[in-house]
Amino acid sequence: MKPVIRPTLVVLTILVGLVADRHGGAWGQPLVSLWVWLLFGALMAQAADLRLRLVACLLIATLGEGVLSLVWGLYDYRLGNLPLFVPPGHVLLYWLGLQWAGRLPARVLSLTPWLALTGVSALAVIGIDWTGPALLAVFLACVWRGPSPRLYVTMFLLSLAMELWGTWLGNWTWRASLPGLGWPVANPPLAAGAFYCVLDLLSESVCRRKACRAG
């Protein structure tokens, strides 16, 4: 049986889905949410070997979105809510990273941390984004010390592309200053992909604990 969910379908869902959410009127967001949850269900049936990891990703991403957006107010979705397509959308992007990480060219793997360091440092020096260095430190620690550097770099690049697309469309907006500290924040932060590195580490940790208990 051929797989139903393919990387191309996930990419189109993210690109077109965000446009539909932004410009689809009252029915845009509900229809996008329904479609993304259907894809998530199909992915659960298709990727049995990754099921626990993806469920862990869903739960952690939901909690993270609630804390970062609804509680802390680090960024705001256009309707002031947490769109229902966002948590399973994180899972789809994460699965896409898992599919593509093994194809990441060695040159991209080696150059991305240094390019990120240059870009984040420049934005910090000119006063556009002071949150970048902290996020970059998390990303670099994951890449240089974590178990899956190819996945971290892949997710860093994928999430940056998604952030640029979503913020340009106006689906969500990062606050101009960091709540509680007042640091300037770019929209989006260049190193926002660091959150996906943490998401992967936590998801892997859940899987390892589950495997240890089962053993």
C-alpha cells in the first residue's frame, strides 16, 4: 500500500493552508483545521513506527503554544486564539523534518550554524532582536552536543521558512518587545527554530522513557 502522506502534500498544506486561514474568511480557519487534523490522523495510521514520537510532539507542542502565546504573550495569532490547526501542524512540520534530515547536504549542515551566528549577532548589535542570542545558544548546543544535528539544522531551516511565510501573511505576529524584559524582538526571530530543537529533544526523551519501561 502506497503512503498517503507525502512530503509534497505536507509542504502544500502549510503553504496553502496559511493562505486559506488568512484570506478564507469565516470558514477559512475551521476548514484548514479540519484538513490538518485529517492529515494528522492519516499520518498516525501510516507512520506506525513514529506514532509515539508524533503523539509526544503533539502534546508538547500544544503545551508550548499555550505557554508561549496565550500565557506569556510572546506572539499573537491574528484572531487572538490558538488555531486548532497549529498543534497538528507542528507535527506535520516535524515529520517533514524527519523525512528530509537524512538528505541534508553536509555543506548545509556545517554552514547553517555559522550563518545563523552571523545573522543573529548582526540583528542583536543593531538592536532589532535581543532574544536571538539566547535562542541561538540553544540551537548551537543542540547541533554540537545533541544526538541528531541533521534533524536540528533541517528543522531550523524549515521553521524559519514557515515563520517568514506566516508572519508575512499576517497569520501571527511576534511582539515587538519581550514580555517581562522589554527586549526588542524581530518578527520573526531568526533563531525561532531553536524551539523545534527542544521539541525534538523532549519528544525523543518521552520515547526513550517509554521504551525503558516497556523493556
